Amino acid sequence: MSKTLAACFVAAMAFAAVPALAQTAKPAPAAATAAPAGEDKYVGYYYPKPTTVENYTSAMQTIPGAERAQRVQFVTVVSQGTIQSAYRVPYAVFVKGDKAEKLIIVGLQPGELNSIYRIRAILANMTTMSRLSPFFQERTVAEDANFYDLLKLLGFTQLTATDGEKFAYQVNVK
């Protein structure tokens, strides 16, 4: 991760902790086809059916006030950092879900994020950047916590990372 992206990532974590300004509720766009209850409506649209699904139980508690607006702000700042980076960042980051509780990472080039090991490497880098932020250091024992713990603090319940073609890895954060 470049210094620019790292700074944006740290800023995003600090920004996520600040209550959002009052926002006007907007209706979510209707899905092209509604998924049956219990099915992931994003499969086949944003990513293929996950190859691997894991559960991560965090010892962290979601911070008070961590709501949709804070998760959207967090991902917006992280995404802005990737877009404005001095080099091409190999993935896009965005949120979905009625409460913006699902974080999605999509590889942008063939061969990137096409294995669980490459995805875990990206997540390890995100853990490293998380540990540098005052936000994370104030709320965790930074050397023991990881990126999934940050997601839990912010109220995310799911992370899906994909190569955007055939492979998807999903983690349910509890």
C-alpha cells in the first residue's frame, strides 16, 4: 500500500468514528430480481457464489453510533484513497446491504485476488494499516486485533472478496 493509500485508510478509520451529519434517507434501488429469503442477492451480480465461506467471531463490540452512515463514510474515504493513489490499486472497495453492513472487495484485473491466499494477503495489509490508526489503537490491543475486528467495531457483518470472475471468499463477522 502506498503512503497516500495508507494515510487515507487511517483517515477513514478516524472519520468512521465521527457521527455523520444528518442525512436524507433515500430508497434503495430495487434489485433486478429479488433473491429468495436466505439467499445472497449479490451473488451473480457483484461476485460469483463464494468458493469459501468462513465465520469470524470477534471479541470486539460494535461501537455505539456505528451505523450505516459511518460505514459508508469509511468505505468512501478508503475508496477515494484507492482512486487517487499514485499507482493502480488492484481492487475496488464498496458497501452493500440495507444497513451498508456488507463490505465487498473486487479485483480489477485478471489473475488478481483469484485465490484465498492473495485475498488473505490483502486483508493482512489492511490489518497492518488498521493497527497504525489511533482509532484502532484506542479501542483494541492493536497487536492482537485484525481487520475483521475493525469491521466488527464499525458494525460490518460480512466481507466478500472476489477476483470478479470465478473466485469469491466470504467471511461472516460475528
